[in-house]
Amino acid sequence: MNITWTAKNNSSYLNGTRKAKTMIGAVRAARHYLATELLGEGTITYFVDDQPIRHDEKSIFTACRWETRDQ
């Protein structure tokens, strides 16, 4: 099983994807990246074997709360 993630917001994005060994590791790394590199706002997409399985978003559209949608 190949787990990867990518993140973006309106002003920047992660160029490519990053790998993780577990899904919880991917969530922790991606949310840390969003908090520190993307100034706390944006969307994250998680992939398993190159298929999108989950989207996390934290923005003004979600009242600055984490919202998770499964694919």
C-alpha cells in the first residue's frame, strides 16, 4: 500500500506529493505542513495507491475548523 498526500491553498501549494508509512502519519504530517507552511489555511488530499481517498480542509469556508470528506 502506497500512501501519499499533497496540500494547497489560494496562494501556494506543495509541488508534488509526500509519502507516509501509515495513514495517521500522513494526516499528522500534512496538517503540520498546512499549519506551518500554508499559514493555517488550505486543503489536503490523501491518496492510497494513487487513488484519492480523503480530503481535509481548514479555511474560512469551514469556519476555520477541520472538515474531512471521504472519497
